[in-house]
Amino acid sequence: MTAAEAGEVVALSRRVESALADWHARVARQAGLSPTEYRCLRLIVRAGRPLTAGQLAQRAALSTGAVTGVLDRLERAGQVRRTGDPADRRKVLVEPVGATAGPVRDWCAVRSGLASLAEGCGDRELSAIRRYLSGWLDLLS
């Protein structure tokens, strides 16, 4: 790969990063959620199981007080519900309500499109993409 081609990959990565941030902000606005509320909702859905507020705070890198406010707003918006933990009555679990309609459905459509893009790639292409994206994640960690 030439320096110009590598530069083009970096430029495309920047565009993807910006477009993804804009897309998430637009979906959050359309759902009537703040970016933080939307991010927390995605974390709850992605967990695939109920979370405690403390677990959500840790995953979202927010204080437990901030998460309480976010959960209050998400609950009022009908996006999540709080239930008692049957194993520990002191804990409260948070889970998404239904499929949480718009925000999650929209993200699922994007993920499905990404899967279709990957299916159209050969083994060598997928290996290079995996290596690049893994390296990008390592840089962010």
C-alpha cells in the first residue's frame, strides 16, 4: 500500500467516525433522547440481560447519580423499566421495554447492512479489515 492509499484509508476512517457520531445524534434526537440517554439505552440493550444501575454507570463511565437521572428519563420515555432483583432484594435491575422501538430498530438495520457488506468480501479482505478495526480499537483502549 502506498502512502497515498494509506492516507485515503485514514481519511475514510475519519469520515466514518464523524458520520457515525452524526447518525447516533440524529437517531437520539428523533427518539427525543439526549446523546447520553441514547448511549445508555444502547448499552442496556446490548447487554442482552438486565443490568444494575451500577453496572450501567461503569459501562457508560458515568457517576451513579448521573445514571439515576438518565434512568428516570428513560423510564418516563417508556424505553426501560426497573424491576427488583429476585436474587438480591437490595438491587434494582434495568431492562429495555420491548424492542425499544425506533432507536434500536434503526441501529439493527445498520448492523444488518454491515453484515451484508462483510458477506461480500473475500477472506483476505476480511482479514485486513479485522486487523485494521482491531488496531483502531486498541488505539482507543
